Amino acid sequence: MHILVTGGAGFIGSHTVVALVEAGFKPVIIDNFSNSEPRALEGIEKILGHSVPFYQANCDDADLLREIFEKEQIGGVIHFAAYKAVGESMAEPLKYYRNNLGSLITLLEVMVEKGVPNLIFSSSCTVYGQPDQLPVTEDTPVKPAESVYGNTKQVGEEILRDTIGSGNPLKIIGLRYFNPIGAHPSAHIGELPLGVPNNLVPFVTQTAAGMRKSLTVFGGDYPTPDGTCIRDYIHVMDLAEAHVAALQKLIDTPQSNYYDVFNVGTGQGNSVLEVIQTFDKISGQEGLPYVIGARRAGDVVAVYADATKVNAGLGWTAKRNLEDALRDAWKWQKTLG
Ligand code: WQD
């Protein structure tokens, strides 16, 4: 089956393209390189031994989407393409609502028009805010978003629910990611943060590579065992394989109108200091230089998944651990020079 992967040159998208091919699917990438680089396509080709059909375009171009659906015989879509910088989303809300929600609406309209039923939507654990209980299940109440970015994920899920609720012949799964980290073990693809990384692991690897003087740990006085925030860090290849499992679930689903959401995490929480300690263990270098600084606005204290539903519902379980992910992230960083 030909699968349109929007944002397929991005971090999670590129790894999912590889996993799709390895599972026998035929991905087609659409990406505008707003948060990715052409080198990701070269890396995918090195891993697969062949290129993947690619369109450099925005996902809100309905006419182009129609053309691609027809020309490439698209049978399903995995929708990654969205802006995702939490801080930037607060400074430029309309840019985020226009892009993240406008593209989703256009995509849904073309899918209904073309009779393409299968859609995987890239959502996020950020919809839970600071959960009242841990680990987080899919029944944990969604809380008012703490950022415009997070709200685009919440409203995106509402758009999906309402589109299905009106009886459209669509089968949709929303995947709520926890914290994707790491890189393909070949080190041909990985995370390419633009500018100074917002996220922890690319900042760790850039510090270890000498690109950053030291890491600032945002807060050491949280109510956690070592005072630093806890997250569920999932290897990007495990996350990629969860998308393939979700797609297979849609294909195997007999009803024509279906919607569900799944938490995609390891079920294991790790603190910032544990990430640093684990990195020191795998890098073989002197201890990573870091300082404990002020808390970062908007951070939740702890969030990690209860993976029961995704394990049972998709037959998927994370196979890689924090060490594997940090080892692959470090191997990738060293190729970046
Ligand atoms: C993890 C922990 C920081 C950098 C974000 C988005 C989420 C998703 C994943 C898109 C926190 C601490 C970080 C640093 C630090 N993105 N940290 N020093 O914030 O959990 O999730 O990325 O879907 O939507 O919100 O990830 O990697 O930024 O932070 O101490 O230099 O590392 O305070 O506790 P986060 P993160």
C-alpha cells in the first residue's frame, strides 16, 4: 500500500519512512523543509538502498494533495507535518493555528473526497499537561493546554473526533507521543535541531561534542527523587515501528468509521539527572558538564505512559531502552562533526 508521509523528512517522519519500507509499505514523502533538511532524504536512501518519492510542498495545498493521491495511488496517510516549538508557538499563535490546524483540515477534506480512509495523526502527551495520576493512561483527563503548540494537538484531536462523529468513512488513530530521542543505528538519519536545541537529548549530545559549553538542568528542586523532572524517553525507532503497527491496525479494522488514541511510550520514567548519568555511561567520556539552573516555564514535573492499551491494542511494545537511545543519539551526533 502507498502511504503519504507528511513531514516525512523530519525527525520522527524519516525514521517512520524507513520502518514503513521495512514492513513492505511504499511511502511517499511530502515536506516543505521548514523544520528538516534534504540530507534526511539522502540518509533514508543510504539505509534503504533506494530513494523514496518526494514532493517539496506545503500540506495545505489541496490541489497538490489531490494530484499526489491520484498519481501515487495513496491508500493511507501518516500526518507528521506541524510546527512544534513550544516557545515559538506562544510568540506566533496564528502561525501555529494556521499551519497545524489548517493543514490537518485540508488533508481531511481531500481524504474524504478521494475516498482514502486510513489516517495516523501525530499527537502528543502534552495534551495531558501535568497529570493528576501517573503513569498516564488514555483515560487521564486532557487538561487545558499550557502552550499554543499543545492546544493545536488538542484541537487537532477534537477535529478528528468530530469528523469521524459526522459519519465520514475514515479510520483514524491518534498517537500521543512521549519524548522521542535517539537515531537510526546506522547514524544515516537522526535529529537535526535548528539552532540551539530546546530538547534535552540533542543539547546533551551537542555539549558532549563541544558545541555547547555546558548543559543547564532546568530546575533541581522539583518534588522528585533527585529533584529533576521525569519524562518517558522513547527510542525514535520504537516510535516509528508503533506507526507501522497502528497503520496495520487500521487496515485490519473492518468498520469504515473508526477513531481511537494510544499513548506511545515505554512506560518507564527517567529524570534529567538519570539521562545525564546514562549518557556518561555510554559515551565513555568525562562527566558531561552541567549546572543546575532555574526551572523552565511550562515544564511539568513528571509524565510517563501507562503503555497497557498500546501494547494490547496495537501489539506493539518498546524494544529499546534509554541506553540504546542515547548510544544511537551520540553515534549520530558524531557524524555531524
Ligand atoms: C525534557 C526535560 C526539561 C533541555 C517537549 C515538548 C513535547 C514534545 C517533546 C513535540 C524537561 C529538561 C531540557 C535543557 C533541561 N515535542 N531540559 N535542559 O519539554 O518534555 O517535551 O518535547 O511533540 O510536546 O513539550 O522535552 O526535551 O524539552 O525537556 O533540563 O537544556 O529536560 O526541563 O524537564 P519536553 P524536553
